[in-house]
Amino acid sequence: MYAVFSILVVMLFATTIYAEEWYVGGTLHNATIQEWRHASYRNKLATCADFIASTSEGKKIIMAEGADAIKIRAMGLERCISEASEGAHAMNLKVNEVAAMCIVLIRHQ
């Protein structure tokens, strides 16, 4: 019984140590909206974190509060890109172009 418990604790600890942060692994920076639509939410969120972190406002937030402080903004950007990409008209647009438009829109809300 003790051996099984010990193995479970080690497995849980190892999984926690090697789990990637939510903002790691975004690969959609130069993707099309069609690729965006088929990507995982995790990939979309990490890509949006990169977009937010590349802005001057995002850099200030990260320096002051850390990377987790931009998560709400990244979630909002993901939502904006996903909503803007609905319909056939958006299929060939680039994610980075839609992201730039969304960042401008979000700033002025």
C-alpha cells in the first residue's frame, strides 16, 4: 500500500514539474484563419499571449506583474480572433492580421 502511494505521489510531482505554462507553445503566429479554426484552444491562447506580450502595454504588465497577468487579455484576444474569423470570408486571412485589428479594437473599448 505504501509503495503504491509513493509511486502516485512521485508521478503527480513529476507531472506538475514538467507541465508547460499556459503561455508556452503557441504556433499560430503566421497561420491562416483556416488553420486557427482547427487548432487547440491551448495553442490559440499561447499564441495570443505572444501577441499581447509583443505590445508595449503587454511588456509593461509582464515586467510589473509576471506573465500570468496577461492571461485575461490573451483570453479576450482569442475570443476576438475567433469571433472575427467566423464565416467563409475569413478563411484566407492571416491570424496575425486579425490579431492586430483585434488589439486595436480591444484598446478602444
